[in-house]
Amino acid sequence: EPLITIKDIGRKYVIGAETIHALKSVSLTINKGEFVALMGPSGSGKSTLMNILGCLDTPTKGDYILNGTNVSHMTDNELADVRNKEIGFVFQTFNLLPRNTALDNVALPLIYAGVNKVNRQERAKHALENVGLGNRIDHKPNELSGGQRQRVAVARALINDPSIILADEPTGNLDTKTSIEIMGLMEDIHAKGNTIILVTHEEDIAMHAHRIVRMRDGLVENDYPNPNIQRVQ
Ligand code: ADP
Ligand code: ADP
């Protein structure tokens, strides 16, 4: 059974007399364990699609079935529950709480999940060790490099064991060397069985994914396996 099935979804925005069809008709199936790069020019609908996949928004037509549940018509509260359980987000700008330590930033999603403090700290420490930051747990974001901040964000995204990691331009604020390190980390996470959907406009970054989906004008223009990666499945 696929992890993600979207069937003929559309998303339109109505602004005054104008209607913008940000997504016209998009259908995709993504299986557990896939590593997908979503590409396409600015305005092609990538953010709109990611917002729907991440349950931050719902389509104005069509269906989105996530892990067996149709989430297309859920209320905001229901969507928030699905997000907390199923989705780990990684952003271009890291989105860490500046006054909190790395440990507390990573532990944050566990508060919403109702995990007690001792367990939260233990799990967050372990998650930071897994991204190579076991010696930085008490550092605040401004005491960390960009690459280290993104590692903290990746540890936070993984802490609840989500079904999907959604990464929106995760290397957009990083230099080339650090970007390659972060993509190496994403590959490690993928190798452990996680499902990753990554938005990027950089071909070099997309080449770390196993499948490339290209969008244009609210449609999927093409969708193909990364020819540079030997497929094991
Ligand atoms: P991308 O992420 O590929 O740059 P977007 O999904 O942000 O594309 O945008 C697709 C189209 O939808 C664009 O024409 C954009 O201006 C429009 N759009 C996106 N979000 C909104 C919104 N909240 N309200 C109105 N129009 C939007
Ligand atoms: P990105 O750079 O990731 O494509 P954008 O700058 O396009 O993001 O969009 C940033 C935010 O503004 C998003 O939440 C998007 O939905 C919204 N947005 C994008 N285009 C429009 C628009 N034309 N009108 C209103 N909101 C928009």
C-alpha cells in the first residue's frame, strides 16, 4: 500500500476577481521509503503541493490519502493532529527557537506528543547523537554553524518517528560543502527506511534523491527515477 496517494488534486486561490490555479491536476503515488526531489520553476506550484502534502493546507479538488486516511476534507484541528503524528518538517531557514538549546529544540515535538520530561531529554539527546551533535546539546542556535543548525532541525524532524520528512530547500542557506554534508545526512536517513520529499531548484542537490518530479504551471511535467542512482529495490 502506498504511503501517499494524491488523485487529481487541484488548489486554486481566489483573490478578488482573479482566480489562480496554483495546482491544476496533480496525481502522484509515493511509496514508503522513497526519496523524491520536487523541482520546477518559481510559481510552478511546489510550495502549494508541499503545503498540501504536509497537511498545512487542503486541496480545493481531488483527494489526498496519507497512510490510508483521506485527509482532503479534514478540519484544521484534525490536520494538526495528522501533522504532529505523520510529518517531520525541515526548512531552509532552520526555524529553531533562538533562546532554547539544541536539546530543547529537538525535544519540542515530544511535548505535544505528551512524552514526560526525562524521556524527552533522553530521546532528544539520542537524536542529536545520531546527527553527529552529541557534543553540542547545550548550545543555542547562534552558537552553532549553519550546518549544525540544520542538523538540529533534522533531528527535530525525526524525533517523533514521522511517516514522511518534508524538506523545503534544506540547503538553500548553506555553502556548497555544508550542503553536501546535509545531503549526506539525508541519504543516511533515507537508508534507514525513511520517506523523504525534498524541494530544491538545484540539480546537484536533486541528484541525491532517487526519483525526480518536475512541475510546471500547476502540473507534473515529468516524473522519473534518478538515472545517476543504482536502484536496489
Ligand atoms: P513555487 O513554490 O513552485 O514557487 P507556489 O506554489 O508558491 O509555487 O505558487 C504557485 C502559484 O500559486 C503562483 O502563481 C503563486 O503566485 C500562487 N500562490 C501561491 N500561494 C498563494 C496564496 N496563498 N494566495 C494566492 N496565490 C498563491
Ligand atoms: P517559496 O519561495 O518557498 O516558493 P513563496 O515566496 O512563493 O515561497 O511563498 C511564501 C508564502 O507566500 C507561502 O506561504 C505562499 O503560499 C504564499 N504566497 C505565494 N505566492 C502568493 C501570492 N501570489 N499571494 C499570496 N500569497 C502567496
